[in-house]
Amino acid sequence: MSIKKTNRVLLFMILAVCLSALSWAEPVIQAPSEDKDSLIQFEQAVEAAKKNLGDLEKELAEEQRLIKEESSQHQIYRTQINSMRNFLLVPEIGIAVIEKGVEQLDISISLIKLKIQRLVEKEAKAKQDLSAVKEKTNLMDQRIAEFGSFTDKDIIREPGIKALKSYRTILQKQEKLIVDIADLRILEMKNSSELLKSFEEIRIILKKEIKDKKGMLLFQRNEIEVKTFLSKNFIKEIVNSVAKAGQLFSRERVSLKLSQLKEHITIGGVMMICGFLVFCFFVFKGLIFLRQKDGYKNIISKRTGYPLLVLENSLFLVLWILLAVILSKTQVYLVFPDCIKFIKTFLTVILITRLASDSIRLIVKEKAHLLFNALYGWRNAFVWGIRLYCFIYLFVYRFLSPDPVILSSIRIFSEAMMVAGVFLFWNAYKKMEGRTNGMGLKLLVGWSRIIALAGLFADISGYGYFASWWYKSWGISIMIICICTLLVYSMKDIDRKFKDKFEPVSRSSYGISYPFYWIFSNGLYFLIIVVALAGLMFSWSVSNVFFVRLWALFYQKYTIGKIELSMAGFAFAFVVILLTYLLTLSWKKIMTAYVLKDSGLSTGATESVITISVYVIWSIGILVSLSVFGLNTTSLAVVFGALSIGLGFGLQNIFNNFISGLILLFERPIQVGDVVEVGGIWGEVQKINVRSTLVQTYTNSSLIIPNSEFISALVTNWSHKDPYIRRDLMVGVAYGSDTNLVKKLLLQAAGSVSEVYNYPHPPKVQFINFGDSSLDFRLRFWSDIDKFIDAESNLRFEIDGLFKEHHVVIPFPQRDLHILSGLPSGNKEIIEDN
């Protein structure tokens, strides 16, 4: 081969090797389509981060601006605190001015609390944002570290390492801004908390000052000369008040209040108000449903339901007052504090007068005494007079001017009108026909005139606060007396109706525990008296210290070993037992009338289910009452230990009967409604109690048999599995009678009596014996446990009629008398039975 050909072959081989090497070489990695999508998302994330960074910078600038504004606002707040402290240094400042200051403090405290709440919410959101930014930063650090691990520079990755580092820088700036904003908010929250603490401290001091001043002002004279009412300042104050009244509903003021409401209202406050409105809707729906029920109509038409009628008539006002209370707990109070307090106080006055008026009306309806009729005729004049006075006084005090001269003039004028009304009422009563002039009525006339005049003279003499306290206390006292009187009347009717359910001689109740009811009813009387006394003490402004000490005494614990007892525990335990008792009564009715009505269970099985469930409820109720009483688990262990010792000695019979009762309920050899025979006495099981079983005999006597007797002694249950009972009727006929005819007549008689059944076996006639005087037959038949006595009686009537019709004779025992002669006189007669 020539050299040229050899060179060519080598060249082709070299080219082939190079091409093969190039074909096996690793290709350059290009960015797939997924990387392009990731790149787009990354660019969008970077743009969002830049925008968020700009927002954070603006938020930081805004927080810095707010810090400066808050510093000036806090200075205003501290000036307010200092001015409030000055109230304590100037004894001449009146209670009305201090109360207004406390109201302003309440508004400031609410605003600061609202601000702190918003700062807490922003802080929580900032923590979430900071956590998210840190996660993104950590993710970028990981991606950058992964890119740094690649050594082949021909590898292409999107986004690049520079873009990732740029994104990480933006995230780090965001983190720094969030931390700076959070630091400013923490500082702002700290300043607000310190300010709130100062406000609450001065508020407590001012409240105590108001209480002390009220105690001192009760008999402190405030001299107001008569010429003050005619001075230029007085007239000028009235003119200013009238002008201020005209500005209350001006367009500018309404717009300002609405803008403030939009600024302060929150979703929580709106939800609270909406929830209350939904509650009111369901309350009125329930009231409409009750009004349609005949039972409810029957109750409220009698004296028993008069308290319900009073509550129904006052329900609308009660809900309005509750709405005002709810509004005072929301941000609406920050915008309309005087309006909400005015509405709440005035609605309370209307409620008190409504309760007293309705109570008097219902009392008059039952006791048509002439005095009550006269009082009922003047009822509207007194009620509307009090409401008009309270409206004018509260409106002037809240919205126009707290000037004592103006308020005193309103009080004196209203009190003079009330005194005139009292005297006119008694003069009108004296002119009525049929009136009485007893000593009690004379004392009542003098007492009412003294009450009316005492307040007027006190106010004219300068004791305005005493006059207000005097009239307010008597008004609330009259309302409490009227309501409690109505409650006592209703309780008397309930007692009378309850006692009418008892037999006059036997006093046996129809399923109601009279001793328990006696405790319950007298407890209600005692509760009415306690509530009345507490209300009277409250109306006469008895010191709160008394109620605090009474409450402390009620909750004071007395230690006996490891057991801690208290009056509150005893009261709450009694309430738990009472509620358990009422729950068991309702449970029995619900289970009987609804749950087990169509279950197909027998009467005994139904009673067993109900009794066992009642035992469970009582067990839970007793354990809860013991816990409420003050017996903890250790104390309960001690009690049950003592109980076990008692079971070993004196309580073993009781425990034996209790276990036997449970066996009777679960095994059910005897059930309620079964007919049993105990000691030869028949009766029907009425009730299986904890210790004993009540059996009612057919002579209407009650056998109280210990449960253990039904387990250990011989008891015949005639209706254990089914109500059918087999009975034998013995019949004797004279010798010589046609026995086949007798059998036919007996079967005919059995077939004509409806109480004789063909199931489980048809009637059967058996010829059982040749008796001394008769041929003895036995009619064996099946009947019902409740009808077998009637079946036997009806069979005898039917057999007697058929035998007479077919001349079948029923014999009687015969004796022959033989007289023998020649025997001693004492033995002449010998009787021999044939």
C-alpha cells in the first residue's frame, strides 16, 4: 500500500475517533421551559418585594410621624391628669364637675385601650411578616450556596446568582424596616400603657373622692340665695343653655359625630350589636309563640301569672337598657357618652315607674279597695310627672349645663308640683263616697305628706343632695314593695292550688313530694324577703362595705379537718340538688311522653329504663353538689370510707335493699304493672324505689316490701311473661244428672263470656270426682290477669242461668236425723252424716 493511501486511512480513523468522542461528550445544559417559568415568577416576586419595601418605608415614616403626634397627645393627656389631680386640692369643686371629669377620663381610657389593642394586632401581624421574610431570606441563602457549589462555568441557571443576591438584599432591608417599625410600636405601646396606668390610678382616686363627697354632702348645706335666681348670670346661663340646645342637632355637629363614629367603630363592636339584635329577635319570637299557647294565656290571666305579665310588659324596656349597656362597652360610647348615659338613666326611670305602676294595677285588680281605686285613678299623673321631671333634669344636666342653680330650680319646681299632687289626691279621696277614716289610713295620709314636704323643705333649705337622695330612695322602695307584694300574692295562689291537689283526710299526694315542696315554697318566700331587704338597703344607699362584708361572710370557709365548708357551698349545693330534682321530673315526662312512647317496650321495661336513667342523673347531681359543697376528691374518699364502715354495721340492710333494687331493674323478674302474690295477698307493683317496692293491693292498701324480699323470698308473679292466667271453676251437680249435658252447658257458658279466651288453650271440662253430695266437675279456662275475677263472676251467672233452663240441679250437703229411745236424756239425739 502506498504512503498516500496509508495517510488517508489514518486521517479517516482520526476523524472517526474525534467524531465519536464528540458524540459521547456531555452536552451543554440549556435552561428548559420550566426554568423560564421560574424566572418569570422570580421576577414577579422581586417586583412585589420592591413594592413591599416601599410600603414599609412609608409605614416607617408614618410611624415616626405618629410618634411625634403621640408625644404631643400624651402631653395633653398628662395635662388632663394634672387638672384632675387639682380637683382633689380644691374642696369647693362640686360632685357634678368631678363626675364629668371621671366621664372624660373613661373616654380617654377607652381610647388608650383601643389604641393598645390596635398596636397589639399590628404587632402580631408584624411578627408574621418578619417570620415570612426570614424564611425567604434563608431560602435565598440556600439557593446562593447551591450555586456556589457548581464548578463548571458552562452550566446555565436562571435566575442567576446576582439576581438571587439582589433579592436577598431587598429582603434584608424589609427585615430591618419591620424590626424598626416594631421597635417604634413597642415604644408607643409602653408609653400608652404607662399613661393608661396613670389614668386608672387617678380614676380610682376620683371615684373615692366622689363617694366621700356624697357621704359628706348628704347633710351638707349648699347655700343658694334667692336673688341668685334673678341675677344676670342666671339668666345668661339659661340663654346659653337654650342656644346650646339648638346646636345639639345642627348639621355640623351631626357630621362631626358621624365622622368620629366611622373612625372609632370596629368590626367587633358591630358584631356585638348585631348579636344582641339577633338575641332580641328570638326573644320576641319566643314571646309571640308563648302568647299563642292556651296554657300561657290561662296562667297570665290569673294572679299566679301576674309576675310574668309584669315582666312581659317591661321586657321591651329591659332590652333597650341592655342595648344601652352594650353600647357603653363599645366604641360608640367614645362618640356619644352623654347620649348613652342619658338614655340608660332615663330608661331605668321609666322601667321603675312601669314596674310600680303595673304592680299597683294588678294588686288593685284583685283587691278593689277604695283607696287603691283612687290611687289607680291618679296613677298616670304621678308616673308621667316623675318621667317628665327626670327627662328635663337629665337632659339639662347631660347636654346643656351642670350649673347647680339651674338644676336646683328644676328640682324645687318639680318637688312643689309633687307636693301639690299629693295634697290634691288626699283631698279628692276625702270627697269619695264610702271612704273609711281608720287609724291606719290617717297614718298613711300623714306619712305620705311628710315624705313629700320633707324633700321640698330640704331642697329649699340648701340640702339639695339630701332631697334627691330622699325622693330617689322612697321611689325605689315603693317599687320594691309593690313587686314583692305581687310576688307574695302569686306564691299564695300557687300554694293554694298545690294544696287543693291533696285529699282533705289522707293528705296523699298525686306523685308530688309535699315536704320537698314545702321547703321549696318557704325557701322562695325567704328569698323574696332577702331580695327585698337587699333592694331596700341599696335604695337607701347603704355603704358598699356592708355588702362586701356580707358577701365575704357568705363565702367565708370553715375548715373541719381537711374539709372546707362555706355558706355559699351549702347554698349552691342545695341549688344543684333542686335543679337535679326538677331535671328528673322533666326527664320522666320527656321519656314517657316522647322518647319511649312508640318504642314498643312494655310498661315494666319502660319504667326500668326511666328509673335507671333517673338514678344516673341523681348520682351525677349528688357528686356535683358534694363537689360544690366543698368536698374534694380526698374528702369524698374519706366520706365513702366512712360510708363503707357504716355499710359493714348499720347500713348493710339498706345497701342490700339498694343492690336488690338494681337487680330487680336489670334482671326484671318483677316490673312495674306486674300482678304479684306475696304472703297470700294479691297486688299490683306500682313503684320500684331505691330501698323498697310499693305494691297496691286490690283492697286499696299499700304494701311496702323491702327489695331484698323479692330476691330471697318466694314471690308469685302472675304476669311475668304474659298477662294470661289459667283459672279453675268448680261445679257440682246432683246425682242422676246427664253428665254429657252438664259438659255441654259448661262449655256453652264459657263460650258466651267475653273474658274467657281460647288462647293459649280453649276451655275444658273435667269430671273430677264423685262427691259426698254431688258429681264434681271442673271448668278450666284462660283469662287475662286484669279480667279473671270478672270472668269467674260472669261464668257463674251464665252457668246458673243455663242449669235452671235445662233443669240441672246443683245439690247441697244432706244430713239425716235419727231419734233413738231408751237412752239417757242427754244422749237421745245422735247426728250421723250420710
